Amino acid sequence: MLIGALALIVAIGAAGWLLFRLAGNTQKGGKRNMTTLKVIAWLALSGALLAAKLWPLAFMVLIAAVGVAAIEAWRGNEAGLDETPPSRKVPARTMTEDEALSVLGLKAEAGAEEIRTAHRKLIAQLHPDKGGTDYLAAKINEARDFLLRRLGE
């Protein structure tokens, strides 16, 4: 009973200290404080069970607490690895003239009307609404735009 009461006092004191700290500093250490709060809650529950002379149940709660903490650390929650990283912008790779001509199936001397005709023919077949993919439609549009810009249109 003494161990249970001592565990309860320690848990309540730690919870009060953490809440006092959280009140003054809400921006930094959010994950670490949440982990500490979880540990305090587990200890309080174990202390209550020990005080009630439910040793086996208190032991199981402590084992579960260690298991949960280990899983969270493994998943990266403790280290903050769980957060989504800032999006990395991949530098846009511009299409080359050879690629654009190849996509539309044209020769280097193709004019604006030939480019538009080849684009219409391909997009009619490979548009997402016709069973094509967004990627293919984007590549076809990019090839058309590149070739028309090259011609100054």
C-alpha cells in the first residue's frame, strides 16, 4: 500500500509540474510534453491499482505502458519523425524538342497546324475521359505547348 500511495503522489506531483510548464510554454516541445503526460497517466493508473492491492493488474499496466512507449518511439513519434516533411519541390524538367516531336509523332519541320492536328488526334485517344491517364494527357499537352512556343505562337 505504501508503494501504491507513493506512486500516486509522484504521478500527481509530476502531472501538476507538467501542467504548470505547459501553461507557460505552449509552442515548444509539444510531442515530448504529450509523451510525458502519457507516462504520468500510466503511472497514476498503476499507482491507483497498487494502492488497491491489485498487484497483477498494476504490473500488466506497467508492461503495457512500456510497450506503448516503445511502439511510439519505434514509429518515430518520440523523435518527431511522424510529422509530414516539408514538401520537396522537384525541379521541373522541361521537355526537349526531340521529346515533344516524338510524343506527337512529328518531324522537326512541322508547322503550327500539323502540331495542333497531331495533338487533337492523340488527345482524343488518350484523354482521361476516354480511358487514358492524366500523365499521358499532360505530356501530350506539354509537347504541343512546347512546339507552339518554339514557333512563336
